[in-house]
Amino acid sequence: MSLLNIVPIIEEYSLMSGTSDKIKGRVKEAVGVLTDDKRLKKEGKLDQATGKIKKTVERVVDKAKNAVK
């Protein structure tokens, strides 16, 4: 499978941007801290990590697109 075949799959997966996930995670974590909800706090941290991963993938995809042009 070539890089050109993988890019559309990654773009489709990334419906929500990494930045949005990071913001959503920060809000969830803050609410979890304020309400002493450990589950919500953990979800927030997971969302933030997911956002960081998506942001990295977005950068890799952009570089791959630029390299193919």
C-alpha cells in the first residue's frame, strides 16, 4: 500500500482536528477536577493525548502531500 492510498484513510479518520480534541480534553479534565469525578478527569487526559496524536498525524500527512506535489 503506497502513501497516496493511506492519506485519504487518515483524513477520513481525522473528523475532529487534534486541536479540538485537546481543547475538549482540557475542559473535561477541568470539570472532572472541579466535581471530583476521576472518570471524567481520565477521559479528559485521554482526549488530550488523542489530540496530540492527531496533530502529529496531520503534520505528517501535510508533509507527505507537499512531498508528492
